[in-house]
Amino acid sequence: MSDKWNHRWLRLAHEVASWSKDHVKVGAVIVDDLRNPRGFGYNGQPRGVADDLPERLIKPIKNWYFEHAERNVIYACARNGISCDDCTMYVTHAPCCDCARAIIQSGIKTVVVDAACSDNQDFWQKWADQIAESERMCAESGVSWIWHKSDWGPCPINRESGNARGCDHE
């Protein structure tokens, strides 16, 4: 899809992310080749599980209850009988390895990541190694990974450098 559509779908992913009750708000949108939305997901607790208990918002318990946005949208599509084959996922933050495996297994062909996720150095330090492996895993399986530089935030990553970990700052 064009940069214009990448931008639009990433903005929608950011809107979906705002629904999360976590302090790190992650959103994901799956779209087919005709630009029809297939599903939306954010990082949160499973359907039907109380999400208003403060103790469930604090680690380590939070990790037991929260699902990542990427898997949430894939599960939502599966629950509703919607195929993800040959679709594109737009996500506010780079997928972890668990999410990358789900993306590959669901048939998604392209992942568009908001490159501004790397602006948060705490996030980047925690996830950089896993993101590098996720990106490598997707490439090996034929899933395209696009770092989209949005106009709502700077992108400090120099992707042209070939640094798989994306740690060359401009």
C-alpha cells in the first residue's frame, strides 16, 4: 500500500491502542489487499476477564493476564471466522517473537511498524534484541517488515545502515 494508506492505518492503530488500560498502549489493525479492515486489537486482558482490578495492571501479575495487541487482533479474526491470509498488519510497536510467530502462522504477508516506537528508549532497550529476532524470523518466512516513518514523531533509527538491531541513531 502507499505511504498515504500506511499512515492512515497506523493512525487507526494508535487510536485502537488508546483503548488499552496498560501504561504502554499498543494497537494493531489487520487490513486486506483491498484496504478493507479485517480486525482491531490492543494490549489488554482476555475477553470477559475483569480489567479494572489494579493488581492486574502491575508486574508480574500483569504478564499473566495481558495479551499483546498483535495476537489479540489475530484471535479476534479467528473467533469471527475472518482469514488473515495475505493481509497486512499495522502495529504501533514492533512485534515480539511470540507475536511474530502468530503473524507468520496466521498468513499475514506484511507487517508495517510505526518506526516512532523506537523513540521510547526504555521500550527500545527492553525489546531491541527480541525485535531483531522477530524481524529476522519474518524475513526468513517471507513476511515483509516495513518500518514506516510517520510524521507525528521523529524516527531515530537508520534502517538503511543494515544494522539488524536498529540501534544506529541519526
